[in-house]
Amino acid sequence: MRWRKILVPLAVATALGAVVARAEEDKSAQSIEQYREALKDGNPAELYESSGEELWKKPAGPKNVSLEKCDLGLGAGVVKGAYAQLPRYFKDTDKVQDAESRVLTCMSTLQGVDVAKYVNASFGTPEKDDLNAIATYISGQSKGVPVKVSLALPKEQQMYDLGKRMFYYQGGSHDFSCATCHGEEGRRIRLQDLPALATKKGAGSAWTSWPAYRVSAGQMWGMQWRINDCFRQQRFPEPVYASDVTIALSMFMAANANGALMDTPGIKR
Ligand code: HEC
């Protein structure tokens, strides 16, 4: 599927230099906030939501069936509220999965799709756009639903622990960890307030707002893409799409966010 770039006024976002005085920064952050508010009524992400729904319901793949029977954790075919409980453990795969990895499983088992092509495709390609759109649709069906991620099963707790370890793991050319940029409140880079992702408040605001439409890029990003880009910012090697380390980090953020209300699709700088 081809994506038409959605053009929205970028005056606010692009007029800003990387380094500006603090007072100006505050003013700009405020304008971005106002801009976000203004767009809430007509969030371009909604286009992705409806494309995702179409992809979900359209027969496809060698078996020519839709994804509608996909079990996202609440039973085959139940989409409403499912995202708010992901990542979670799935018996059939014996794995903890997030939305994207679960969709890949369903594409493979239900539709007979060879998903390697989707895993290996770069972000911005039609394959990844499809997955982002589907994740946007699924998450939108949890809008307003409290995050309720379980750590009751040993594999779920292990995934959380792995995510936590990864969050604090320092390495690479700059010796950064996720915590270097997201470890405490009040950090800012390029006018973005960086949430403290180990806290309920920070994780609560971040986890619940992805997939999000990125105004500066004119793109829809799922959490997989968000994490991938932060690995880049951390000067770490690119993680494999939907691999355990990415799911573990999501598990860490999602469980920390428990109780916060899902508010997707989000809108970001
Ligand atoms: C060098 C600093 C840096 C590191 C290290 C870093 N990030 Fe980020 N992160 C950012 C910036 C900057 C943003 C704001 C988004 C943007 O404008 O690109 C961000 C945004 C995010 C967001 C979205 C927050 C929101 O409120 O929407 C999440 C989630 C996130 N990062 C997770 C991570 C994870 C997980 C790691 C570790 C793998 C990590 N980040 C490592 C700089 C960093």
C-alpha cells in the first residue's frame, strides 16, 4: 500500500532552531502543545487508523483470509481493549508478544504470509507502513481504556526484568543507556520533554501515546519504530524488528504505565 504524505502546516515545528534560549524554549514548547491541541480534532493519524482497519478486515496472503480471527489476547477476533493489555504471554507461541509481533504471528498462521519480508523491511517501506497502520487501528480500539499489563506469569515477569535491565544497560560509543535520557524528570532534548520512563507518570504519558503521528516527519510511528529510533540515538546497533529486546522494553514501559488511560493515536513533534 502506498502512503500519501499528509501535509500539515509545519510552521511551529520547523521554525525552531536546535539551540534556543530557555525562555524561548518554553514559549515554543507551549506552541507545540497548542498545535497538538488544535490538531486533536483532526489528527492525521486517524487516516492510518482507518487504513489499518481495512488491512485488518481485508482477505490477504496465500490463504486469502483476513486478520479478523487473530487472537490479541482477549480471544479470537476481539480487538477492543486488547492493546491495553499488551505485551502479554501467548500460549500458542509460548512467548510474550507486543501488538506488532502478535500481528506478525497472525499474518503467518492465519494468512500464510512469509513474515520475514515484513520483519526485514526498513521503516518507511510499504510493509512497515502496513504494520504501523494495523498497530494504530488496534491501539485506537483501546482509546480511553486503562493499561492493564500482567506480570503474573513467570515469562511475563522475566520479560519485564529483561526490559528493566536493558533500560539501565550502558554501552556504545557514548556509554549511554535509555536511562541517560529518560531516567529522570525534566530532561529535554530539541524541545522535547523527555519522560522518566521508569516512573508511573512518565511511562504513563509515553506508553499510552504511541502509535503516534509525527508531525515533523509526516509519518505514523508505532512503538517498534520509536524504540528503534532511540537505539539509534543511543548509538546502539539497530534492533531486529519485534525481537525480544524491543518487546522487553515495551513490557517495562507498559507495566510501569499500568492504570494510565490509553490515548492513541498520539500526535508528536
Ligand atoms: C541520547 C538520548 C536518548 C536515549 C539514549 C534514548 N532516547 Fe528515547 N527519546 C529521546 C528523544 C530526544 C526523544 C523525543 C523524540 C524525538 O523528538 O525524537 C525520545 C523519545 C522516546 C519515547 C517517546 C516519549 C514520549 O513521551 O512520547 C520513548 C518511549 C523512548 N524515547 C524510549 C527510549 C528507550 C526505550 C530507550 C533505550 C533503548 C531510549 N528511549 C533511549 C532521546 C533518547
